[in-house]
Amino acid sequence: MIQNIHLTRRWPNAVESDLESLGKVVRNESDEPLSREELRHALQTAEIVCPTVTDQFDAELLLGDQVKTRLLANFGVGFNHIDIEAAKHAGISVTNTPGVLTDATAEIALNLLLSSARRTAEGERHVRAGAWVGWRPTHMLSTQVTGKTMGIVGAGRIGIAFARKVHHGLGMKILYTSRSEMPESVALELSATRLDLNDLLSQSDFVSLHCPATPETRHLINAETLGQMQGHAHLINTARGDVVDEEALLDALQNQVIAGAGLDVYEQEPVLVPGLDTLDNVVLLPHMGSGTVETREAMGQCALRNVQAFLAGELLPNKVV
Ligand code: DGY
């Protein structure tokens, strides 16, 4: 039987073509986010729906009438936009795409670290605005990164990949806080020390977030925890927007509670808390951590393998639930 596979957004061409060999693919030609009613319709008409981070699948939708979908093959590793308990209850399997975006996301965290500390985004704006009048010893001074202390919140795949880049590449001392310990060999390789969040925040020159978005990590970084960071510290977030209370961060940046921040993710994407985009001490990127050609194709292929396994009645390679 030909199955309907509903893609909520456009995927790289090569992967869309490969998916077409598996069933009847319904594409979203406009590539606009689907409305709630369109998501409901997808659930009622397609056995397999392939969502992304822009699709909110909550309990009301997943447990709604006439839901036909049996697999949500997510294009992405994060799945906080899907109510996993409700999916389980509705008998819908959920898969994700771990592993393939680790280095791409760690690269963007590295980019944010360097651009926040070294003021490169601000410097670029300065040149483009025609404001640069030439070199001088006191112009646009910034903070050196090499040899400083990096605090990593969440030592999963991406946190570890990022720690490797900054430890081996920039000689940074690694502190981390995480639900579980790093494998011993990795902790040794990185000379990493595990601390609780408060100690990590007060001892780090830079803090980079790599934890998943869960009820426990929501607003983990808030007015109080920002206050525990050092005044010269910078915060990097490539994880999920709601790990940070964005209003509190705005306030901390405006009042120099911390020196700077580099963000790839936001609480209400694509809307920013008003005022954030007027500050020079924050670098703002449009959720592009996994956005390389290689990685997006690999994410598509990974989702495709989950679809293939589902259709063949095999074990799902990246089953979340
Ligand atoms: C991911 O894979 O989680 C990326 O942030 C895109 O959703």
C-alpha cells in the first residue's frame, strides 16, 4: 500500500527525492510554517508526518479525533516541540536525528564564543557603517579567549564536541555540569571537572549551554543564575531558547551584569524579546547551528532511515518513544 508521508517543511532536494521512492510525499511547497489546522490535517491524513522544530505538536493535536499518523519522523535532534507523553499515549512513535549535527552545532557555538568575546559582529557592523577611521591602540578592545575557563552546561554529544574544540584548539580549561558524568576517557582527555551549576557559573569566564529543553531546564539561566556569573563572562546558547529567561538576559546585558552573549536560539522564534536587537553586546544568529549543506542532508537521510525502518516494520534506529 502506498503510504502518505507528509513533510511540514521543504527538505534538501536529494532527500526529498529519496523519500519519494518510499511513498506518496506531500510537500509544503510554500515552505511557510504550517498552521495548527494544517498540522491537524496532516495528522488526520498521513501515516507518517515529518516535522521540524517549527511545528508544535501538543496533546490536543496528538490526542485529537481521527488521528491517522503512526510515526512522527522529526527532522532534528531536539524534540521539545512534540509532547512525547501524548504521542506515546496516542500510540504514535517519534524519532529524531542525533549524531549527524554534532560538529555543525559545536562550530556555531565556537563562532558565537569568538564573535561575542572578540566583538567581531560589532566590528563588522562598524566597518559597513563607514564608522571605521583607522587603527589605534585603544580601538574596539575585546576579551581574549585562549587559556580561559569554559563552563559547559550539558555534556552530551554537542557539549563534548564543543569542549574538545575549545580545549584542544584554544587551550581552555573545561568545567561542566550535566545529569551524568562524561565518560572517564573523555573527562581525562579534556581534564574536565564536574561541578554543580552555581560553582560552574561563578568560576567560568564563558558559559555555553548544550542541555536539552525540558521542564527542569526551562529558565535555568534566569536573573538569579545570571547574577552568579562573573561580570566579565559571556553566555553562549545554541541549545534551546527557553533554557534562558530572555527578559532576564536582556536586563543582565543592559546593566552589564555579564559582559556579553551569543545566541542562536530564542524563546519565541523568530521573535526576539524587544530591545535585544538594539544591544551591541549580544551576537544574534537565526537558529543556524545545524545549517550546513552536509548536515541538513545527513539529517534528512537520518529521518529517511527512520521512515524506511517504520515501513519495513523494523526497529526504529532513532526512536524517542
Ligand atoms: C535540532 O536538530 O534540534 C536543531 O536545533 C533544529 O531543530
